[in-house]
Amino acid sequence: MMLRYSLLLVFLGIFTVAQGQISEVEYQLNPLSTTESTSLLQIEQTSASYIALKGSLRQLIAFLKGVNTSQISVSDKDNASYELSYRQETDKSKLLEKLSQELHLNIVESQRGGLTLQLTLMSYDKLSGTSVSSKSFPYSKIHMDDEQASLDGFSLKDMLSVLSQLREIPILLHNKPQYVRTHPYDWKLPYYFDESLLKALAQYGFKAEIKRDNYPVFTVIR
């Protein structure tokens, strides 16, 4: 049975790629006490420039990699909770690299077979540019009900990250990375039923199907 919404999004900023190294000013990692820990990943835009994540190591790595938490394997003793604060324009792959260095993590990729959501965006013509002002704060918003998610001001990859958590299914995007735009768009996704979701994705210009296939999984060794 598919799990209901297991991700708490307070505010989610628009993430773009930044060049160069991550300075200590742009990145802070602090352990959370048992009383501060949460079973849900919390994402908060704490200022116009900074994002704060609160969650387990498994949840943080899944978010930074843009995959479902089921694709991340961490031992119970290493799955501590942290608060990660960073500048919102920082490349998430660089954040993960910095996190791995600080916590002395080795992340090993392998393959697993199972149900996947396979997507290819055939055209950007059907996507709606965001109605959220780039000057507003916060400027990306999410609204949830039991069967539909409304995501305003989300890039394609960030939308897929949220959708993967909602459906508890790995998502394979077949567009080449260099052709995936980082622009913000507005999305309305009836995520709970397969037929409704596939229909909505088709209306956005995706070729979409649910089928069994191999997908990447990541084992965290410390």
C-alpha cells in the first residue's frame, strides 16, 4: 500500500547551480538532540538566501540526491538527525560532497529491480511559467491534500523529488541532464491514483509509464 504524505515541506526555495567551492559561511551542519529529531523531513526557507533542512541522515541524502528515501540505505546507528543550513543557490551535489567529507561517508551506488515511474519530457511548450513573483518571500510554495499536490515555483527536478516521496516510487527521467532546465514552473499533480497521475503528466508534455526496471540505490558506509 502506498504511504501517504511522508514529507513535511515548510518552504522550498528554487535551487540553481552555483560554480566553485562551498565555503564554511554557505554551509553549516549541526546534530539534533533526540527531542529535536523529527520523523518527517523539514525544509524551511529561513531567510531570502538560506535554506534549512532538518531530518535523518537518510532523509538529507535522499533530498540532496533527488531520490526517494527507499533508495538510500543507512545503518540505524549512523542514521542520526541533523540540521543542514546552506545558501539556496548552492548546487546540491556539492552540498552532498561536503556532507560526505565532514561525516566521513562513502556512498556506494548499485542497482535494484522494482516498480519505477519512467518519464521523458517531450517538450517544454506545455509547462506553465511560475505565477510566484521572484521577489516574494518565500517564492516557492506547496499545497497538499489527500490526493493532489500543487507546487508553485518548482523546477522540474525539484518537482520530481517531491513526487517521488509522495508516491514512494523511484523516478527515472530519461532526458539528458544538460537539457533539463532549472526554471521554476507551477504544477498540479493528482498523485494518489496511477491513471490520474499519468494523465496529468501527459498534459505537461511527459511520456510517462509505470513499469518494472532497474533503478539506482545508494548504500552509505561510515
